Amino acid sequence: MSTHEMSAPPAPAVSTPRSLRGPLAWGVVLGGVQALAPLAFPWSRSGVVYALSLAFIAAVYVGFAVADGRWHVLAVETAVAAVFVVTAAAAVTGPAWLVVAGLAGHGLKDLWQHRTGFVTGTRWWPPFCAAVDGVAAALIAAALLVGFPVPW
């Protein structure tokens, strides 16, 4: 084991509410964009577009884990990402609510990451990503609940 792997990660930087305003605001904007993403790909079904985005956002933490450098962090983040990739794959042909559940679940994972700092070096990313996930999940759920035609 290297010295880096044996040492404890630095304590997560505590962000003040003011320092999170920008990331949260951009997260809300991009959550709306994500909910509308199928409009940019009219040749594809919405379920495919949403599933690809869910798989992509899950993989981002694998990149953070590689940068972190600790093997156990990489193993955990890869396993967690795999759960979201499987959920995304099932959502392609399964019920649209799988995407909503996947996004909401990933938002909860983001909040956990922000609280614990499990993966080092993520700083503002978890609150930003939680906002994206939460807004997208809420908008997609609202569309499903009101019967908005979502071509799955």
C-alpha cells in the first residue's frame, strides 16, 4: 500500500450557503435542460435519452474516484455507478418511473457525498449534481403524473 492509500482523506471543505448559490442555481437550470433533453434528439425515444443521461451522471463519480486515488473508493463508486447503469438499462424498455427513481436516488447519493466527503476533491459538485438530479426527477415525474405525452 502506498502512503497515500493509508492516510486518511482530508476533511471535506465546509461550504457556506453563499458559496453554493452558483452551483445550486446552475444545477436548477441544467436540471430543467436535462428534463427537456429528449427534444434535442427527436429521432430517439425519451426513455433512451434519459437512460443515457442517468448512466453518464453515475459515471462521473468514477472519474472523481480515480482522481481520489484510493482503491476502496474506486471500488465503491464503481459498484454504485453499476447500480445506476443497470437501472438506466432497465428504464429503456421499462416504466418511465425507473428514470425518476434513478435520478432521485442519484440525488440522494449526491447529498450523502456532500455530507461525508467520501470521495475527496468534489467540493461544489455534489450540491450542483443533487440540484440537477432533483429538478430533472421532479419535472419528469410531474409530466408523468399529469399525463404529458412522453414518448417512451
